[in-house]
Amino acid sequence: MPMKRFICLFALCALVSSPVEAACYADYKAKQDNPLRLHYGVAELPDAACNRKAAAQQLAPRLSRAGWTLLNIVSVFGQDGLEERKTSAGRYFLRY
């Protein structure tokens, strides 16, 4: 019986101490033509897309559906960088 308790306790500790998957975000620049319009935005990404190349592959189609062309990924960051970009992104904060 003590071994069974030990195993249960070990399993519980492993669950509690395992890191929660961190959120992934990218800030980007996009444009529309005729007339030219530019915007800076922040978008949430799947964890698998937490690098610039994958972020571009995720965001380009999302933006395209709304008539925007992705110009570049400025950076990829975690939850801790969200608040400082919120004001700059304005209405494009977590929109796409």
C-alpha cells in the first residue's frame, strides 16, 4: 500500500509542477492597397507557430481573408509582452 501512495503522490506532483503551455503572440505590419492603408497589430498563434516563419504562415491567410497583405512579422513573444503592445495595436489587438 505505501508504494501505491508514493506512485499516486509522484504522479500528482508531476501534474502540478509541469509547465503550462505558454501562449504565443506575434506583432506584425500589414497593408491594403487602393487606397494605401497600413496597420500594426498583435495576433495570437498556436504554440507550434511560435517563430517568425511559422507566424507569417499562420497570419498571411487570416489577414488576406480580410483584404490585408502581411508585410512582416515584427516579433514573436509570450504573454508577458502583450500589455505593452495593446495601445499601439489599437483595434488590431488580437483581431486576426
